[in-house]
Amino acid sequence: MEDPIDDHTRTATLAPAAGAARDIIVVKDLWKTYDMGSEQQVSALRGISLNIPVNEYVAVMGPSGSGKSTFMNLIGCLDTPSKGEYWLNSQLVSELDDDQLARIRNKEIGFVFQTFNLLARASALHNVELPLIYNGTPAAERIERAKEALRAVNLDSRMNHKPNELSGGQRQRVAIARALINRPSIILADEPTGNLDSKTGVEIMALFDELHARGNTIVLVTHEPDIAEYAHRVVHIRDGEIASDEPSKRFRA
């Protein structure tokens, strides 16, 4: 039987607009509305439209309740919009079902979370190779790729250590290596320095600079203005709408 994602994308992989082939994320009039009962509805996102080119480094900011977390869940393929289109790497993913979204997440998106999300009893190497285990990559290949990913974040000397034997910064480097393992189209980082002291946070953001310089597309979700300034572009969301979209201060002409 043919792959259902391939069937879908054969009919839905045209570039969404002229000149958009270089855009890895295209969001058109995106809405997310929640049914609160008693015929009451609340719209967390209200018609957001946004393009992110390949190798862009974007920070998404907004106060609590602004809709930034909902937006992150949608572009991370963790949820589906109520209305509108979301194209990821020229695929119309806003109409996929849960199983198809799971496969897109595994292939196209590398996640980095504030809480690291590492297996406590597993080595750094095993934590990094987990996504490859899930997709059936042969053992020899996945171990070599996991070692390569750990080398990319300067942690090859600690690959046999468990999380409790690593510092907070080292644990986040393991999480970043895991995000890189499938060579994703984008890295989606949700408050990546939230559990780190300021010095370690600076080191992790320097690592994101390195990853961007190597060609990775990075979307950083944060509420901290100083962290957002590491990005090249800052998008502010307020009340479910884009309030501003402009270069970060250090990249303004």
C-alpha cells in the first residue's frame, strides 16, 4: 500500500505563492478557536499570516495568553488550525490527520524544550538516537549519526554520561543534538534557556548562532527580550494577532 503522506502531498505540494519556493514556512490567515461550551468560543489565533524563508532565525514573542504557545503548537504540527493554511517545506500540513502530522514532526521538525525532556536512565548517546529508533533506522547507522550530532554540539566527550551526570547546559546540548538527529527542516526552540543560569544561557544561544550559521532554520519562542535579540527577526503576537514583525535590534540597518 502506498504511503498516505505521499498520496496527500502529491496533490498538495505546489508552492503556495509565486516566489515562495525559498519559504520553508508559509502561514495564511491562520485561526485557532476553542469551544468553551454554552455556545461560547474563544479565538487564540485570529487570522495570522507569516512567511519564514529557509535559514531564517526568527524569535516569536508575546505575553501570557497572547497566542504564542498556540502558534508554536501549530507550526510544530502538535495541533491543527480551525481555519487557514499552513505550508511546511511546500507541504500543506494544515489538513493532515494525527498520524500524518506525527510523521511530519519526526521528519521535518527538531524540538528543543525548556525542560530538556531527556530519559533519566539513558546515556546522552541513547537519548540522542531515540528518534531514529522510532523510525526504524538500523542500529549501526543511528549510533554513528547520534555521535555526529553530539560532536556538532561539542559534547562528544560526554556521550556515555546520563543526564544526572551532566550540567544544565550540557543537558540542553543533548536535547539540541537530539533535535538535529533527523536533519530537520526547522529547529523549533521553546524557551530553551528558561531553566538555565544566565551564563549557561549565553552559551546555549551562542550554539544556536552556530547552528544558524551552518544553515539551520530556527524558530525561537521566548518571552525574554534579551534572548529574542539573538534572532535576526522578531515577531510579536498580541491578542492572537501579529502586532509587529521586524528585524531584531542588532540586525537593523
